[in-house]
Amino acid sequence: AAATQLLDQGATVPFIARYRKEATGGLPGTALRAIDERLRSLRELDERRATILGNLRQQGVLTPEVEASFVAADTKNRLEDLYGPFRPKRRSKATSARQAGLFDLATALLADPNLVPEDEATRYVAHEKGVADVLTALDGARAILMEQFSEDPDLLGDLRAYLWKHGKLQSRVVEGKQEAGARFSDYFTAAEPIGHIPSHRALAMFRGRKEGVLRLGLSRGDEKADENGNREMSEPELRIARRFGIEDQGRPADRWLLETVRLAWKARVFSHIELDLMNLLRENAETEAIRIFAGNLHDLMLGAPAGERVVMGLDPGLRTGVKVAVVDRAGQVLETATVHPHQPRNEWDRSIETLADLAARHHVEVVSIGNGTASRETDKLVADLTKRHPELGLHKAVVSEAGASAYASSPVGARELPGLEASLRAAVSIARRLQDPLLELVKIEPRSIGVGQYQHDVNQAHLSRALDGVVEDCVNAVGVNLNAAPVALLARVAGFNRRLAVNVVAFRDQNGPFRGRAELMRVPRMGEKVFEQAAGFIRVTEGASRLEATAVHP
């Protein structure tokens, strides 16, 4: 409750996790973000509930009992199941049958299977209402019962739970797509329990369907037959029958009612449940995938920094060559080049001499190699360089180049390195991220860093929130040097946004270094609430007090 209240008051997760531990029982940031996401989900549910109750009020059907059932609904599926019988319907066979007066026939046969369906139906033949004969009357009564079965909230919940546990998702290749969709070959003839499909397999199957390679469907489980070849009722059909007291006791209406159950399952209930379970599978798979993406990004951003060293960054490539950038201890570009050691030009020796010359002139200490295409070949190149030129004392490291090309072609990259072409900017980013991964990666839109499979297949709003939260947590866990941090880093401080970060940098440029965090209150648009959230994560080195360089909140 305390965490919820603090979040509602606008407190940020890093602030609550560090400075309100006594109120939350020491909940970590990950737990607070899970609470925040759950709150968002519950509020969306409440908004939908309010909309439905408003509709029912307008229809004049909102009794206290009906309202209580909707208030008690704790999932979106349950809410929609309850709304099913009240939802405005397009003209259907069931609505036409009701208008023709066949509702009483349907309820009579369901209530008393001792009635003979054909005899009972003769009472409802009415040419003026469109009921021309007994068969038409029985078809109309069946349509009414099928609709009733398919809109029973408790039955739908029961069937959904049963099939999530026992149903199988079948995947089949679309005829003629075997060659074009070869990368989905694992799923050409697959069937596995839908509730146990790993997230990466689920997302792969959904992508295959989206690309027109795969057909996905839930097995209905109604293909069984007895020893005489007669079709047996499936478990879902038996559950429908039990729900409405239908069983074969040899009574006149039993066979007709059981056939109604079979048709209701096949034509109405199954498709509804199948869609719900497919959506549930996707939601679960996306949630797990986003969790993995967030973990990967966290590890990448909090990688150990090499610190203030002169670094040569190499962005490996084959046909286009290896892009080279040398940066000084502060990350400023000293020189760039392009070498072609690999196919098709194979200028191995010439490339080594070029790199050796750059390293000697700029006193390079470490070579940072991107882990993309041709990374292994380029790593061998640097190994040969160090072997031929031991006097340089070079060390090498392979770093993730995730997001380097996105940075290179972004407005941020263009502003920072206006004189360089995009491919060379990527080499600069690879060099800098060895010096300080967090400082470099914070410049890149989190979704562009590319830290997981299928990230373009998941809910982009959920992904953005999760990854933005990771960046915020990482930045605030480390702390930010107020007198050195760029706009991109300041914008991630708890309580800050980009506009305020721009104002802070402008104030710093105009007035010189901050002497203490309290001076932030002189920055335009800085309020007391924002200052309270941010101050504990900001450091002022060589400030008026030693405490200004610590996490002690002013």
C-alpha cells in the first residue's frame, strides 16, 4: 500500500527504493517496477469495468446482483465473459429465433428432455413469423441454446482453464511455403501443450504465422471414436453438457440436446476459447521476452568500464572494410581511418601497419573490437598486430556493438560527431563504450540497442516502459556527475526529463560549474518536488562540501 501511494504521488522508483525503504519494507527497484506495471494493468481493468457498467446502466439491466458480479471480476477475460450475454448483438440466427417466439421452445426442451422435440415444435410453427415448419422451429431453438451455452461466464472460465492445461497448439506449414519459410522448419509439423510453450518458441510461431508460412490452431480434442467407430464426446463437450444437466438417458430430447452441445462447441465456444488462449500465450511470451531483454540491457549498461584510457575502436566489416576510430581519455575523437584486411581486398599487412601507426602516434592503450559481422576475423587481425608490434603494449577487448549503428545514424550522433560519416561514428561508439558503457549507451534509444530476439514482435509500449526503467535504474544506481554529465545522461536522473536536462546544461555553460546541489533550484523549471527526487543521485565533485559527492540526500 505504501509503495502504491508513493508511486501515485509521483515518486520515482529509484527514489522510493533508496530513500523510502522504511515505508516499503525495503522493496528493491525490480519489485517496485512490477507493482507499477500491475497497477497500470488493474487501472486499465477498472476503466473497462466502468465502461461496461455504464453501458448496462443505459440498457436498464444493472441490478445489484449483476453489478456485484462485475465488481468481483479480477481479470479481463472474466469481465468480458460476464458482459457476453449483455453485449449488443448484430442480427443473428438466435436473435431472429427469439423474435419468432422460439425462446420458450428452447427452454422447454432443455428443462424437460422427456418432451419429444418434433411434437413440441409443432406448437411453434407460425408462417407469419417465418417459422415455416417443425425443422425451422427446432433449428431456431438450437441456435438460442448454442448462444446460451457460448455465453455462460462460468463455463467459459472452466473451459479456458482446462484447455490451457491440456490443450495442444498445432503448427503446420502453409502449402508451397516450405522453401521460403525454411527457417521455421522446426514448426512445420509441431504440436505441444499450449500452457508449456517457451516464450521464444511461441514468438517464433507467431512470427511464422505473420509471415504467411505457418498455420496455428488449438487442437479441439474431439476426434476420438469408440470401438464401433462412433464419435465420442470430448472432455470440453462433456463439461458443457454437465453444466446444463444434459446426458443421454434415452429420453426423447437427449440426442437432440447432445447434438446441440456438439455444435455449440464446434461452431461457437471453441473459436472463442482458442482466440483467448492464443492471446494469453502471446501475452505470457511477450512478458517473458521483455524480462529477458531488460536483464540483457541491465548487464550491458552496467558492464565494467575500462576508465580513462586512449582507445582504438574497430567496427568490423568485410566488403566495406573495418572502420577505425581513436579517442582520447575523455572520449574525444583523435583520428579515424578505414582498413580492408578481409575479403575481397585482403590488405592484411597494410592494415596492420596502418593500425600500428595510429596506435604509436596516439599512444593507444586498448583496442575495442565490435562483436558483429567479421568480429572473429578482426580479432585475429589485432592479435597479429600485437604479436608483430609488442613495443606498443596493446591490450584488446571484444565489446557488444548493439545499438552502435542506431547511434551512428541518430540525431544525437550527428550532433556529437557532425564531421564524421555514420560508419565512422559507429567505431567511435565502440571505442567509447569500452571506456564507459553506461555513458555511451544512455545516448541510444533503448529499443534500438537490440538486446534480444523478437523485440519487434512484442508489445512496443510495454517494451519501452521496461527498457526505460532499466536505463533509469542503471543511471541512478551509479550516480551522475552534475558538472560533467551530458544531456542524455542527466535526462535519466530520477525526476528529470530532457527539457530540464537541457536547462541544467545551459545553466552550467553560462554560470560555470555547480558548487553544490542546492544551486539546481536556480535552474529554470526546477521545482522542489523534482529536486527532492533527483538530488540523491547527483554528485558534485570538488563542491563546497564533501557530502556533495556522496549519495547523502541534502
